[in-house]
Amino acid sequence: MLQTARLDLIMITPQMIHDLFNSQDDKEIASFFGIDENSLDHYREMHLHGMETHRLSLRFFLLKVKESGATIGECGFHTWNTRHDKAELFYALRKDDDKRKGYTSEALQVILDYGFSEMKLHRVSALTADWNKASLAVLHKFGFTYEGTMRQDYMVDDQYEDSVCYSLLKHEWQSRKLS
């Protein structure tokens, strides 16, 4: 488990998800992830259809507020390519009430540290929509560099949308930490 001043970050691995679905009922799994039983489909799909291959995996963390114990979101890395030491960063808060309180920035500070030190990442990429000003601000805050736009990269509501691509390299992260 990782911690910040206000958050406990509970590590989730593919094996943990498999173990939960193989040993717990839906109610217990939903309780573990801090979601209702109707929101289990995402995790069930991960369990049934795979999360890793011989060289790709993921590592993410549930964000729990220390004071209340509420799970407010998750962040971490997917498409973790262990051969090339790179992964894609993701972050999401579940409720609008938890946004604009600095939780994402607080979590990303330790998540990026973990990625570069424990996972031995050399490169972290992040994709977002060009209209997502909050996400763009977080990426700029942490020193990510804009690399370009991936046209019609993902589907939302049966429509393809563009992704703007940013990256952060290990030596850039280390330089920021020293300054």
C-alpha cells in the first residue's frame, strides 16, 4: 500500500482480480472495490478476458480517503510493457464532488514515483481528450511533454474521438524532483 497525506492507495494486480472473482461473491467484490454490484462489469470483463500477456500487464491503485475510508477512484498504469519499460498512465475520480480537491495530483506524485522506481519504467505516456482541461492541467503540472494527436483513437458513445498524447521520461521526472 502507498500513502499520501489524505489517501491510502491500495495496489491491484491482475492476480488479485482473478483471486477475488474465483473466491468471493459479487457483493464482496463490489465492497472491496468500493462500487455497487451494478458496476462490476468492468472488473468482470478484466477477469474473463484477460489483463496481461507474456509482456503486457497492468498495475493500478484504488484511491481511498483515509478520513472516511471511501474509495473515490483509481489510478495507475495499463499497457505496461515490461520488455520496453513503458506504460500508459490513467487516473479517474468517480464522483464530481471529489474533483478539484487535489486528490489526483496527490496520488500521481506517489504513483509516478512508484512507476519509475519500483516498476523500473523509463517512459510513461498519457492519453486524454483535447477538451479535458483538468486532465491537461494535471499533465502539465507534472512536466509531461505533448507529443501529438492520435486521430480517432478511441470510441465514446459509438463515436471515435481523438487522443492527445503526452509523455514523461524517467530522467525528466528525476530532474523535477531534484529542483
